[in-house]
Amino acid sequence: MTSYLVTGGAGFIGSHIAIRLLREGHRVRVLDNLATGRKENLDAVRAASPAGSRFEFLEGDIRSLETCRSACEGMEFVLHQAALASVQRSIENPADTTAVNVLGLVNVLTAAKERGVRRAVCASSSSVYGDTPTLPKHEDMVPAPLSPYAASKLAGEHFARVFAVTIGLETVSLRYFNVFGPRQDPKSQYAAVVPLFVTSLMGSGHPTVFGDGEQSRDFTYIENVVEANLAACTAGKGTGQAINIACGERYTLNDLLETLSRLMGVRAEPRFLPPRPGDVRHSQASIQLAAQELGFHPRVTFEEGLTRTVEHFRHAV
């Protein structure tokens, strides 16, 4: 039985990782301050551990080094998912985003090194590429972040690399591309587009689209991201690198709406508003490095992922 710390384990991605680890028989400790994480997600994590015997929840903030030290005690791997997400939130309050996403990450890595953790896998973002026209985005491209959030994720990658090459802690940074799936919060002020579209089509049928809807994204179902995190722990390769995690395809927001409308049997009548500052026009990943270094190949397609997500939200009502 292997011991894993999942920071941000009450969040969307972190809770899915924790559940998968518990189902595979591992010991899991979650660190979360519940600022954006949800108790409902923790309930789902607890349910995956028989009598709670292999699950521990530590309520705390990664901005405290002492808290991170306590969280890392006895852990073999750290899956660092804790962050303040959202481009818009970071534009409104860049200092908070930086404090959590950069200084918090440094605290986690420092504690992991001190406590003898074997490897830390850190969540990064495709936003580090900015709005460069080259597609697909590959890891050799020069990053060009457009928002404080993107800048904070790029800084986190640099710190993770420094820990790997200079300080002696194995790290891998995973650049997520538009992750979606069950339990993604549609009610947050900064909610992602898929849960917003699904819940809107279940209700008014008038989802809001910022821009003309022709902006494209490499939508990545949560199960693929979980697989990548587990592979990054055990593959033994990729140390110090930042690696794209996606499906290698892109769909426009209009494509997304059309597919959801068909799956849900409803007609979408979107409301178009001006584009938001900091949003990129097109995003698509090269996933060759992920295959090479981690043995990663996405298992769940765009449409299958949407089908599972729609079913979740239908049963959650």
C-alpha cells in the first residue's frame, strides 16, 4: 500500500484522483482549506474508503509551511492540485493567485523534500502558452502567458524544475488542457464552460458564450487526467519536465454546444457576449511527450466524456 498526499483533494480534479487511489487500495491524505473545494467532494472520497480506514482529511492552507510539513509526513508521493484557478479571478486579484499558486507550491515542494517524498506531481495549465497561433501546442514552444493565473502556473513549473535539478526532489508538471467531467462545479462565479453549458441546457437553454463561439479548446475528460497523474508518479521518467495532458484534438464552443444539444435532446439558443480579457483563441495539445515519458494515451474521447458528464448532472438534480 502506497501513501499519497493529494493537495486540493476536495476540488474537482483532486477528488477524482483521491477516489481512484483509494479504489486501488492505497492510503490517501487530502489537504484542502475548503476555500474552493467542496464538502460534497470529500463525501465522495470518504465513500471510496471502507470505513475510512485508508483516508485522512487535513484541513489547512498550503500558504503555511508548517501545515505542508505535517501533510507530507509519511507520504511517498504528492499530487499537488491545490490552486486558485480561473483567469478572471486572477485578473481581479493577482496577489491572491500568486500567493497560492506560487508561494503555496514552493511550500509544498519544500515540505516534500524535507519529509523524504519520492516524487511530486504538480498541476499546471495550457494557459502558459498564451495566444500563440501555432497548433498543436508543444512543450518546446516559448510560453507567453496572458493572465496572472497563467503567469503563476508558469512560475510554478520553473520552481518545480529547480527542485528537480538543484534541490533533489523529483518533480513533474502536468499542463492540463480544459479538463471536464462529473462533480465539476457549475455554480461557481468562475465555473468552467462544460458544466455551465450542461446546466444551462437543462434549464433555460440559453447558455452564455463569450465571443463568437469559434474559439477552440482541447477538451480533456477527467479520467484521462487521473491516468496521467498516476502515470507521472510511477513512470520513473519526466523528471523536471512540464508535459501536456490532453487528447490532442480541438473543438469549438459551438461544436461543444451542438454535441451537448444532440446528447441531451434539446435546442441551444446561446447568448453571445464580448470576449473576456485574457482568453486565448485556440488551444490544442501535442501529446507526444506524454506518450514518450509517461506512457500516456487518452482513453476517454470527447463525446464519451460528455455523455458521462451529462448523465452525472441529470442524476445530480
